[in-house]
Amino acid sequence: MLSSAAALVLLGLLTGPLLLQPGSYVIRGDNDTRLNAWIVAWGSHCLAGDPLRLYDTNICFPETNTYAYMDNYLAHSLVGLPAYLMGGARAYRAYNLALIASALLMAACGFLLFRELCGSEAAAIGASLMFLFGLPHLSRISQINLFALPYLLLALYLLQRLCRAPSWKLGLGLGLAFTLQATSGAYPTVYLTFLLIGGALILGWVHRMLLQPAWWRSVLVALAVALILVGPLFYPYVENAQERGLVRSLSGIERLSPNWQSYLVAHSSFYLAAWRAWAPELLRRADTPLFVGVVPLALALLGALAGWRSRRAVVLFYLPVALIALWASTGSAGGLYPLLYRWVPVFKLTRAPARLILVVFLALCALASLGLAWIDSRTKSSRWIWRAAWSALFLIEIWRPLPVVAVADRTTPAIDYLASQSPAAVLAEFPFEAKLQRKYMVASTYHWMELLGGNSAFSTSRYQKRARALASFPEPPALRALAQFQPLWVLVHLERYDPARRAAFERRLAQLAQLEPIGAWGMDRLYRLRSDLPRRGADLTLYTPAPYSASVGFEARSAGASRYHLSLNNVRLRVDRLGPEWHSFSAALPLPAWRRHANRLRWRSDGGVMELRAVRFTAD
């Protein structure tokens, strides 16, 4: 389509070399980009080999359901799968492919929607490009869950068609479009849910369909398809919210509510220069750029006036949507968002009211399509002059080359070595700092070992406690925490430690009997936690990933007469009496339980302190 071709050209102008070398460049390259790239890569990894493992990711081991800490990007992972399978910098390559494909698909779906709304192909092309590259939307290009909205546009297009001429096929398509959006980002899915409910009622009333059986059959088909397909994907999020309290607090929403200055600021070259010259204090006080632009506002106002007679259904739906979404986007100050938080459960999973500006902008672009169609109908002899004029003004408004940064398309020797080992192992990388975890997550896409660290939207109290202990590495609290995992690799990045203390730090590492040196590459040091050293205690726990093993062997003893109980994931395996000498024991592992993401082996002594060493696993 012409809209997709135009989008590709503009995207190339704004992103420079990213289109040609998607594995070597990325937009912004900050921690948000790293997290999004890792989510896309993890989904592609599971689609390529183990789809049932999707929700138990390789971060924050041994926590489960960790994919449900973040947005579901399964649709993006499917699009990025071919790039992921090419290897190399596959996380960024898959992410960039999904981003580019989503932009082109968004131009096409936007064209379908706006053509249905305004009846003009030329106006639909203009409105679709306006939405794709508009100020509120383009500023979120590094957040694929907020930028990539093709399925939202497709769902609204199908709803528009369904309310004019209902059929079960349109209902089926609407349900599938909603499912695709639900696997592309949480915030737009929440917004789309309310857009579809409101749109179905308003458009159904305007087109006199609310009493038509065919309309209700189409709506029920869409609802059934969405529930059947989205329900299983959404359940882990409900489970996390109920069992772990992973919901957003109202106080956090208050902190992220924008101030009024934000609605006057945009991060384009034109507006940044204007505000720096005329009102630098306004620019400084703005929390986040939310200005939608003069051109879209003017065209939307014109469209609302011109469309009241000929396209009243569009105005009756999208004008209230724009006003209500704008009100809700003010957060705590406006009062509407706290009400939604208290009375609508899904809003407890969101925390940034300002993101509703995307709904505002979408509604403005829908009205702007009516304005563009009206201009075309009134200026037949000079329509190209008017098109060139508003296009030039729009480009001046939004123009700002995107911050494309180079990323390493090669791994380090230490990561290459880990990639050559079995992925059924645990990896701890140091320094264990929150700001570094997403770098470690991207690096893990080369080997996919289980990571003790991780950084996403949520974390459990158990993970936070362990993270505090690991931050003291190589002190005893960190070593005690590491001793609970096997097999365990330890990768230390010396360049990230204070140079003045680096020599003493290396000497301290050399003195640790628990760590077996494996390799040294530049400033990276790789160790393996020794399993032959005894562990002492009356209650010993060992977490291990789920290798394809059928039994566990170990040596144990106790100075006092006692018995030990061995359990796997709270299922008792065996009970034996211990003596003062080392004795070898083994236990068969129930395979259905053993093939879980993380397994917890626990030894409990009836009396006295027991010693445990040489834990080993054997294959089937």
C-alpha cells in the first residue's frame, strides 16, 4: 500500500542506518529498550523450541511466572522470529524487525480505519501517517508496547464495519485482532477494551443495530473468540496479582501523573527550539512531552465541524473519546483515573495515566481524517497545494532525527564460553546492581542460562531479599545465597568495580575456596561454584534448573544419630539414617515434577547438624 511505502521512507529518514543494519543499531539503547528487546527475544526463543516454557523465563531464578511481570509481546516475538533464528545480535535484530514490521502494518491498518471513517483514500493516507509519526506516538518508538498499535487500529476498523453490516466473519476477525493486540502490549489492550465497549454501544445505537440479532451474534462471536484465546494468556497475570500482590499502588500513580506544563511540550526540533527561546521555565517543569501538535489539532477541529452532518457517527464516538481520555490522562489531578483504579480491576495493572495521550491522539487523527477529506472535496483544483502545505507544516512540527545508537553485534569471550555449555545451569553476574541487570538479560540471549538477577516492572520480596545479599559479593551473605544454587556459574566484570579497589577485590576472589576459576578474558573473570565442598545445617535447600535428569546423588553425614528427609518440590522422596561417616545416597526423581522450570531439593535433619556434599544429577 502507498501508506506503508510512505511510512517506510519516513522511517528510513528518521532512523538512518537502523533499517539496513537492524542487528547493529537500536533506537535509544537505554534500559527500556534492553528490556523490550529481551522480552521479544525470549518469546522468539520459546516459539522456536519450548512454547510451554513462555511464562517461566530465565530471569530472577528460581521465581516462576516471571513473564507475567511484564507485557506480553508474543505477537512481536512471532514477527521477530526469523531475525532471531539468524543468530548473532538476535535480541536487537528480532526487536528491530518487529518494530519496523509493526510500523508498516500500522500504516496499512490506519489507512483501512481512516478510509472507513472519512471515505477518502487520500485523506486516509494522510491521517494514517499523521498518527504513525505524530508527536505523542513517535516519542514512544523505543517502547514497542506503546508504539506498535496495528492490531488496535485493525480492531477499530473491524468494529466500524461490524456496526454497519454485521456478520460472524467480522466478529471472528474482531476477536482475533483483539487477541493480537493483547499479545502486543498491556496498556493499549486496556484502552482497546474500553474503546470496543463504548464503540459497540455508540455505533450500534447510531446505526440502529442494537436490536438486530445479526449484530448481537457478531458481537458474541468476537467476545467468545477473545475470551477463549486471551483468557489462558491473561490468567498468569491474575495469578501474580492475587498470590504475589503484583499490582500498581495508587501512590505510584500519583507520582507518575503529568502536570499541566506537559501538555504544552513536545520533543521535536521545532518546539524544543521555540520553548528554549521563549519559555525555558515551561520546558524545565514539564514532566513528560504530551503536546499533540498544532496541525492535528486544527484538522481535528475542522473535521469535527465538517463531519457533524455527513459523518455524525464518527464525531459522536471519537470526540467524546478524545475528551474523556484527555481527562483521564491527567491522573490524580483530574480525579477520573483514581476512580477507574478503584472500580475497574484491570487499571490496577497500569501506572502511567499520561499514556492515555495515545488514545487522545488516535481520536484526533480520526477526526482529522474528516477534516482532510473536507479540504480535498472543497479544493479540487488546488488540492495538491493544500496537501503539500499541511504535510510540510506537519513535518516541521514532528521533525527530529531519532536517537539511533550502535550496539555490539558480537559477544564477549566469556559469553561465548557460557554459550558452549549446557543451558541447564544458573548464572550470577557481578556487580549485582539493578541498573546492570537488563544488560545481563540481553547478554543471556546468547546462552539462555537461568539468571539469578533480572529487572522488570515487578519483583517479589524473596527476590529483593536475595538481591540485597548478592549485592555484598564476595562477602559471606552473598556466598551463602550462592550456595543454594547448582550448577552455578559466576561471571565477574572487573571493569565495573572501583579501580582503586580492584586489586584488593581480585585478591579476595582468589582466596575463596567456594569458587573454581574457569577463565579470564580481559576484565571478565569466570568461576564455577564448587559442589564438592560440604554444606552444613539442619535444613538445607538447593535450587536447580530442570535438566533432563532422572536421579540425584549426594554424600551426607551427621555427627549425632539422626535421620534426614529428602523432598523435591515438597514431595518426599526418601528418608535415611545418617552416621558420622560419609555415605553415598541416591534418589529417583519423578519426571513430571522434575521437568518444571525450577526445582527445590530440601534436606531436613530430625536432630543435629548434617553435612552434605557432592550433589550430582544423572541423565535418563
